[in-house]
Amino acid sequence: MAIGLIIIGDEILSGRRVDKHFPKILEMLSARGLSLSWAEYVGDDPARITATLKRTFDSGDIVFCTGGIGATPDDHTRQCAAAALGVPLQLHPQAREKIRERIADTARDAGVVVDYDTPDNLHRLKMGEFPQGADIIPNPYNKIPGFSIRHSNGGAHYFAPGFPVMAWPMFEWVLETYYADLFHQNPRLEQSVLVFEAMESSLTPLMEAIEAEFPLVKAFSLPHVGDGNTRRHIDLGVKGEPVQSAAAFKKMLAGLDQMKAEYRPA
């Protein structure tokens, strides 16, 4: 089952904020023996968000989605998810209780009597309006939950705020709650060397031969133009099933030796 990431927000695309979700999600998944298959960035355009979600809802993938689930005019993700599913938004009863808990906490901290019926507090309840059939994702930071949509095709989407301090523990909770059985199920080994002053075209036959002999292995090459500290080189390696990867790496080194290539461990 593939895992995807959707990051929503004009502030990312404009550069007003630097995305921190992508590297953190990679870290979370890698620590559990999982990997990210794809990622997309989408601005605050309702039509584009809806089209993106409609397509990914049909994919059967596990998808983490951040941003746009608040209740301000530039937050569209909740509405777009409902539109993509063809269902209405509904105030989720558990979300309502969690938001009211947050309202009470805020009033207590301010030393005032809580009034749930003020316009501001009634508006806050909109953050608990999710597509019909959604489940909540607990938010340990401020109690205002995210939501999840689990699909009949085995896939699921998990929606969290754009704030890392909220989204990251919420996604950790999702992984531990729903996908612990997938952790470390597909061991992988990755090894590489830096090959200096080589052309990718000269290394391609070796890579093709390795992939033909070891079907559970992928060979990769990452060219670098060099800088003040390192000469021009190619990061050449293999990754995949551990036993085959180890054998493939030995074959790769033997091939480089036969070519009299200059290389060192990456």
C-alpha cells in the first residue's frame, strides 16, 4: 500500500513559510520501516484541492494531508473533502465536545466564566464540521481534532492542521493506532559509493545488469557537479531487499574495479 502526502497552503507556495512537513514525514516513516511514495503541494484553490482529493480518494493509498482545516475564509480543505466525496459537512459530536473543552480551558485560563454561545465560540464549532462519515484524529496540543476518511478500497486520508506542533503528533498517533502491523515488514538495505569524474552513460550498463540479475533491487545514480570541498562525482548505489542488495552492491564494486573507476564510500 502506497503512502502519500498532500501539503495545502498558499503560504508554502509563495515562500512565506518554509515547508517542514515533508522531511518530518520521511523521518516518521523511515523510523517505522515505511517509505513515502509520492507528495504534492496545493495552494488554497478550492477547485484544485477538490480535484486533487477526488483523485487521491480513488487511489487506495494511505494519505496524510496538512493545512486548511480551520474556519477562516482561506481554509477550504474540510469543504473540499466533502465535495470530493459527494457528502455534506456535519458537526461531529466528538469534535464538538473537544472544541467545547478547549473553549472551557481558554476561559478558565483567562479567569472568566465560560459562555459557549458567544459568536466567537459558536464559530469555533465550525472547525468540527467534517465530511459525513469521518472519524476524528485527537489533537494533543489544543484538543481541536483533525479528521480521517477511511475508504472501502483499503485506503485512507488523514487531515491535520498545517501547524507542525499539532500535525506531527497527530500523524504519529495515526501510524501507531492504525498501521503498527505494517512497521518493518519490508526490510530494506541501501548502500552507495561516490564515483569521481565519471559519466552516467558509462555507468548505465552496470546499473542495468544489476537490476536484471537482482529483481528486488533498484540501482540509483545521483550526479553532483562538485563544490569547493568535493570534486564532481556520482552517488552510485543500490537499494532494496537486504540479501539481494548486499550481493548487488558487491557486483557493483567489482564492476567499478573492472572499469578502474575512482570511488570511495558515500
